[in-house]
Amino acid sequence: MNRWNGAGRRIHMQEVGTRDGLQAESVFVPTADKIGLVNSLSRAGMAKIEVTAFVSPKAIPALADAQQVMLGIERVPGVIYSSLVPNVRGAERAIESRTDELNLVMSASETHNLANLRMTQAQSFQGLCEVAALARQAALAVNISLSCSFGCPMEGEVPEDTVLAWCARFIDEAGAGGITLCDTTGMAYPSQVAALTARFRAAWPDTELSLHFHNTRGMGLANVLAGIDAGADRFDASLGGIGGCPYAPGASGNVCTEEVVHALQLMGYDTGVDLGRLLDASSRLPALIGHETPSQIVKAGRRLDLHRPPRDLEAIRERAEARAV
Amino acid sequence: MNRWNGAGRRIHMQEVGTRDGLQAESVFVPTADKIGLVNSLSRAGMAKIEVTAFVSPKAIPALADAQQVMLGIERVPGVIYSSLVPNVRGAERAIESRTDELNLVMSASETHNLANLRMTQAQSFQGLCEVAALARQAALAVNISLSCSFGCPMEGEVPEDTVLAWCARFIDEAGAGGITLCDTTGMAYPSQVAALTARFRAAWPDTELSLHFHNTRGMGLANVLAGIDAGADRFDASLGGIGGCPYAPGASGNVCTEEVVHALQLMGYDTGVDLGRLLDASSRLPALIGHETPSQIVKAGRRLDLHRPPRDLEAIRERAEARAV
């Protein structure tokens, strides 16, 4: 036993591959395949699935079938089916499509907010409040995702106080029940994650906190472990590690769901996920998106997926022992 | 401050790309380029460099120029120039070539030892003792690397007690001054690493302990951090993350030197390494080996290598603010 041992602690895995992953792909994955993918993830035991985004089909054609997907999936009891919505119009479509939870987004960096969302932060926040009010009327859960919580690829460092000030407004003014601190472009590092997570947890012990990491600079899993150590128990991840990053062509995307689950299970955490089912789903991804994924576990297998010894092992031993005489 | 913060603690980075990395490549990197690579790594501040292996050129043609490389490199004071030697003949060649330290290898798994080294463990151990005696005569340091210390791809689990019993024999009978626990095929996981490292450190506080991880299943950096937490301060890594694994085609190789250094520096550890020089060297690797490396940092840049905001950022802001009226 040591402090790296999970000792059965529950960690909630939240799949974002069907949204954050597929929206970065150039191909349109057929609606039936998207539904099949979400159903596989439900049956594998994910705690939450960000199924799609109710955005303009012109802006993100890959997710133009949001409504059909959301209405077409099986609803496994206990799984939260979330979707990203950018505005009131999207929220209305999401609510009509029986979304369990709305995920709203703005950035901790004004430059990134303008560049990505074409709005000032003040405008984004006002929009979030409107959508949150609508969700409250419809008795839907609201989560707010704060992009660039660990740094902005254009501005650089984003102070902890800035991040926490936005979190306070999300909770106090917008009435968010959950907040996701997003490492949008893979700038987070473990000591930073532990520090920010601890401050969040101390300030809001009862708010659902999720951490969203990208493996852009190889620190994804280490950041997850630092987050757990500081009190987080909900993590976004994407099947196969798809997702990419517009600022780092060729680099990995979101942390890979099966890699995180594989590691956490070995360490004794309870993810509630059936890794075999997850790997089955992940192995079908390349056919859907037209290329291999960054998943190491799909290539290497699980830790104890053993290999056969050489057929002539006994002959090798005999020759070796004969040499020694 | 939190326990993920390095607080200036010294971590010794040991480069193995020129041996573990290049031996896995199908191309022969010209001798002058190998020498240039080692010199770049010396100047970047690596604590130790496993320059090459004095093995049969028939077994590993990629390292057939071991002697020329070892004799051709610059010797930067303070850097340890190590080489892998499989037997007395190799050790003699290594000593003639002015190697600082001999690195000897056997496996914690009998099956892996037979399959890889074509000897029983008992034979390997006897050979190590002979080489170690020769090194002692020549006043050279001896390190022993124990393959499969965290699991065998054919046998499965390797008990901690088995690993520690070999370590005891390396120290007591062979007189090794250093031991490397090798995660040969990427089976190590953080809680296991912390537990084994802590037991080693408790048993032999004065023996130089190195940890050697592969990123085969995405746990490389997390394993490094777990090792540090349990008292390790020396880590093998390979430039660009080259190295691969014969049991997992397409999976990552050794943990990537620049990824580990980048993460540790952000966390406040003192690696003594100039990351800029390391990245320069890594960016020249693809031309030498004929393909891209798994390095994420080469693709994504350092955390604070910033990107320009959109040229029309002010126009975006003006349009956004006009909409709000």
C-alpha cells in the first residue's frame, strides 16, 4: 500500500470522443455508427458521455446529425448523456432531443474566447447565464467548461485567481452544478493541476468538478493522477485518444479513455468501466475515422495480455546448458 | 506548494537513445552522426549517456561501430559515458575504448532471459560476476540492469521478492555499484513502481538506483513521478522516445527524454538539462533514422511556445461588440 494505490476509490470516467474527438475529424461518421459507438460506450460503463454538440452544422459539419444521434441512442440507467450547446437555440434543440445535461463553454483567456467563440468573455458569460436559466426551467443539469484553465496558447499563463474567479461566477451567478477545468491545448502540468484542483475543492466542496486533459505534451495521465491526489474524481477522456489540437499538428488529442482506465484499474481505482468492451469499441474506431488512433493500449494490449515464449524454448535451454559444461 | 512540486530536487537524466534507441532501428546511423548526437547530448547536460553496446556486430549491426563511437566522442567533465556489455570480450573492448561505466544485463524472468540472451539466469549471473571482476580490476563502475523487473511479457507477473533477491545478489556477490530496474516492455504501473522503489531504497539506501521505463502503454511519465515520490532520482530516457518494443509493434519506445525533462522542469525539479539543446538534437533525429519519433514536445513545442492570435483579433472584437448592441 502506498499513496499511489487507489484502494477502491471511485473515479468517474466521462467520454468526450463522440464530441471533442469526432468534431476534429475530417470525415463525417455516419449517424448509425455514431449511435453504435455511444451505445458501446454506455454498455462499457462510462459514467457520462458527451454525445454530441448542438452547434451550427455549417460550423461543425461532422456533428450536423446531433439531434438524430441524441434521439437514437439507448439510454442506459445511471449514465448521464450530455451535450455541448453554444447558445439558446442549441439548448432548445438539445432539450427537445432529451439531453440529460447541457455543457456550456467559454474560455479563461479573452484572446482564446474571441479567436474561438467570436465573442468577448463578457458576452459569452451573459450567453451562458441565459442558457443556464433555460436549463433550470427544463430541470436539466448544467455544466460549464472553462477552456484554457491551465494556460492559453496565445496569452500564455492564466492566473489561478482568474480561473477561480470565473468558477465563482459560474456557480453563484449562472447556477452551474458542475464545472470542467479544461486543458484545451495540453499546457497543464502535474504540480499546477494539484494546486488548482486543491483550491477549487477547498472553495466548492459540493460542486461537481471535472478535469479535461489533452495529452499534447505527454503529461495527460500524470495530470489525471495529480488531479485525483488533490481531490478530483471525474475525468474527461476520449476513446482512442482522438481529438487532436489545432495548435499542435500531429500531437496527441484528449487523454485516451482506455489508457486512463487501464492505468487506474491497475492502481486499484474503481472506474466502473469494462476495459474489454472499451477496447472492442476502440478497435472499431479506425474504420470509422479513416486512420489509426493514438491509443497505446490498442497497439500493445493490456499489461497482462501475454505473448507466447519461443517455440524452441526448451531447445534454447538445452543448448545453453550444454555450452556451460 | 504541494507534493507534486519538485522544490529544486535534483533528478539525474540518463540518455539511452544512442543504445536502446538506435539498436531498434533498421538503418545504420553513420558513425560521425552517432558521435555528433552523443556530443549534443553531453552539451545538453545529461548526467549519463549509454553511448553504445559492445555486442557482436552480427547480433546488432546497428551498433557495429561501438569502438569508433566511444573513442570519437568528446568527454564533457561530469558526464558518465556508459556502455552495455554482454560478456568478457565486450567488456575488454569497452575498457579499451575508455568507457566510464559498464552496464550488464540479465532478466528477472527465466523465460525472457532464455528467449533474449540465450542463457539461463544462472549462466547470465555467472557471466555478470566475471565481467564485474574484470571491471573492478580496471577500476570501472559497474551497473547491472534487470530486465522485466515490473513483469515479463511471456511469464506475466514477476514477484517483488524475486526482483529484490536478484538485486541482493548483484550487490553482495557481483559487487555492482548501481542497479537499473527495467520495465522492458512497458508493464510497470505507478503504484507498483512506488512499492518496488520504496522497498529497494529501504534495503539499499546507498546503491545507485536507476529506473528504466518504456511508454508502451502510456504510463511512462506517471511511472517516473511515482518513482521519484518513492525515492528514485535517476531515470533512463531516450531522445525522441525512440526504442520501440518487439512485443508491441507501433507502440511507443522508451520514455522520451525531452518529454520527461519538460515535465520535471515545469514541476520545479532540477534536471541540469538545457531543454532547448535537447530539442535541437531531437529535431535532427528523424533525418538520421528515416522516420518521425514519438516525441510530443517536438511536435507541440514547449508549454509556453506561444502562438500568434488571429491577425484580425481586433476586428473580431469590434464585430462581436457591435452585435451586442
